[in-house]
Amino acid sequence: MSDRPSLSEAIDLQIRANGPMSLASYMGLCLTHPREGYYRTADPLGAKGDFITAPEISQMFGELIGFFFVNLWQQMNEPRSFTLLELGPGRGTLMQDALRVASRADGFANALHLQLFETNAELKAQQLARLGDYTPYWASEIDAVSEDPLFVIANEFFDALPIRQFVKGESGWHERLVGLKEENRVFGLSPTPIPSSAMPEAVRNAELGEVYEANLAAADVMQKLSRIVARQGGAILAIDYGYAKTRTGETLQAIRKHTFVDPLEAPGSADLSAHVDFGALSEAAAAVGLVAHRVTGQGDFLKRLGIVERADMLSKANPGQAPAIAAALHRLTDSAEMGDLFKAFVAASPGLEPPGVLPTA
């Protein structure tokens, strides 16, 4: 039996030794702790897991992503060598469906260098089983890519990066921290105020008590990849739940077995996430020279790519599956399901016209 403290004990020990920790530090430990981190231990996907992502709902989702990247590759005059990088590939389902379609384009598969960014050993094994024919490479660093043109897909990746929360008070903003009270983990506020001038302009006039969530890790990832794309050519596609412009609002959530739970209870056992500030990602991409295209609802994005027509084709080819195909189409595109809550954001090299999204405003 190991005498090392559990993740829960280690967090409490750290708080006792150093004082309350930021929410970002707490989330980082819960999600990526080397022994007990949520994304390091088991497969969280599917009915037996904690949540289901769009690629697991229907093959149509990944197939349209494949068409999206083939379209851009052709716009770039079909470079003979390029990197396709997926951040957080899950079971490899999205990429398997995408490449099944994309490989029909002459020259695409031969030019492809498939790169995956994944930390979960069990998921890596599933990715290899599905994508082994494409000889994938697993990167240990997000931006460790070749000098070729770069295409990036990040589906439900940015929502899982650690956030910081700030609460508007009388004297400024106060960071929300995780501390201990009578041996229980609780949220509290830093006594040190942060002036409104240090906050994004969009939230400076917030009302007392409003919460601003800053995802500095997401902005850093976007900027690192955007610098590469700006230099080498390509595009970044991010699909996630979130909001198009920076605003206030508390969105932190913890999910275990498809049920909301207390984020401070049982660290490492639940999926912690927050809505993505696509406005901040747009600014990070535009700052280094990419064109940040207008954020589009997932439903509209998929419809512009042809999901309705694809569903009709699949239903005609598989009449017995027609009800299930219709149900998947509804779930992916309807405004009451994933259609509006989830957004598609594209940052691309100047001159490219990404399919599925509206022109920049």
C-alpha cells in the first residue's frame, strides 16, 4: 500500500501549507494529476462514462469535419505535406470518421501527417486501434509540429482547460479561491482587490457580485498555435460550448455519470469544465495575424456543411436506421439541444474561406 497522499489529501495539505489556491490550480490538479487526474485515469466517454461528445452521437459530425479540412487543403493548392493535429482526440472517433471522408480526395492521405495531443493512456490505445492505418504521432507538447502547413481540430478541448474566477466587489474584483473551513473545501475570495482597469473592457462595468471567468490557458494555447499557422499556413477549428463575446457569468460545472456534482467534492472523480470565451480566443488569434472568422452556432455550422443532406443520404441507404439518424441530426443541430449552446470558431490564414462559417463581421 502506497504511503503517498491521495489527490484529495495532497490538495488539502497544499492549502494548509500555502493558503487558499486559485481555481485554476485546483482544476489543473483535478484534471491532470499524474496518478489520479480525471483525464489520466479512465475513459470518461459514452453512456457508461460521464459525458457523450458529438462524434459519439453520429458519424455525420466527423465526416463533415473531414470535408471541412479537405476544402481548405484544396484552397491551399493541395500541399504535398501537411500536419493535421487533433487536441483531445477522445476515442479517435471524430478523426476516424473525418479521414474516411477526407481520404477520398486524391493525394490527401499521402500528404497527411496525423498528430494527436492526448494524455490518457487508455484513450491512446483506442486512438491507435482506430487510426493506426494513418500512422499517428502523439505529441507531448501542443505546438511540437513540423514546418508544414497546419490544420487543427479541437472539439470539446478548450472547455476543460483551467479557469480563474473573479467576483466584482465594492473596491474592485476579488479572485475566487479554494480553501478549507472546518476540514472541508470551500470557495472564498481573496481580500486583495484587483482594479477594474486590469479587466477586459467588456466586463469593467459589471454589477456587484457578477463573476468573470478568465481562461488564460486557453488563450495561450490558441496564441501558440496561431503563431505557427500564421507562419506556415492553415487553420484552427474549435468546437465547444461557450459564448461568442467576452462577458460575465459563472459557468464552472462538474459532471459525474451524466449528473452535476459538487466541483469541490472527490477531486479527480468528475469532469470539470467551463464555457469557452470565444471572444478571447478570437483576440488571441487575430493578435498574431490570423483571420478570426465569425463565431457560428454548431447547428448552423453543420447545416452549412451539408449535414441535412448527409442525413437524408444515410437514411435512404439504411432505412432501418432512419429514426436514429433523425434523432442524431436533431441533437446535433437543434437550438434546444447542441445547436446553439455549442459554437464553431475558425481562425485561418488570410485568403482562405473556411466552409460552414459566416464571413467576418
